[in-house]
Amino acid sequence: MVARDDDSAVEAAGRPQERKGLGRLVMWFMGPPDLGDPDEAPPTPSGKVVDCPSCGRSMALHTIDRSQGTSLTVCPAPA
């Protein structure tokens, strides 16, 4: 390994000690992240109609096969 006289290697690393101190300061000032009430019910789906990216028809008309371990969307027969 080559010895360097300048601090470019330390500056390139982002000075991890300063980042750690900044993280502690932010945690002290703002506190831990708010994850919400664990007893609250999940949000309800929006009722928005989603179209298939392949055929452009409503996804409600499609069947989704999950028997092979991955999802396979089967488009309806063309009208």
C-alpha cells in the first residue's frame, strides 16, 4: 500500500467519524423515526382502476396465476 501525505483518502471516505457524530446529533434533536401506531389498521385501497400494461384493459378482467411461485398475469381474450 502506498503512503500518502495528503488527506485525500480520508476526504474520499467522507470522514466516517463526522458522519456518525452528525447522525447522533440528528437523532438527539429529532428523535427516532415515527413508524405509526402498530394497532392501526392498514390503509384501505383507493378504488383506482388499474390498466394492464400489456393490453390496456382493466386488471379486474385478468386472472393472476401464482401456482408456479411467481405471478403470471393472463390477459382476457380480445373482444
